[in-house]
Amino acid sequence: MFLNVFKTARAHIKGSTKYPKIDGIVTFKETKDGVLLTAKINGLPQSKDKCTRKIFWISYT
């Protein structure tokens, strides 16, 4: 009855008061092999030091 009802979902990402410039959209799309996740996020903080890895991550509790 509810098969294939939710094929796409979106989440709006907003930064905290510490990082108010963070803003973006994460999209989840169902595929035959699983779920494809895409993220377009602007305003991520940048260190003044040389970046050894080009990775940002989001943690939550």
C-alpha cells in the first residue's frame, strides 16, 4: 500500500549561533541500490592554518 511513497527527502541545514553563516540543503534520494545523499552547504568555517585534509563533518547528539 505505501510502497515507493517516499523516494526523495530534503533537510535544511542551519548553523548555530556560533556558526551563523552555515546554510545548506541535504538531499536523500532512494535508488535501487540504496540511498544517494548529496549535500550543498555554504559558510563552513575555515582555519587560518594549512588544511591537511579537505574534510568537514557534522556531529550531532
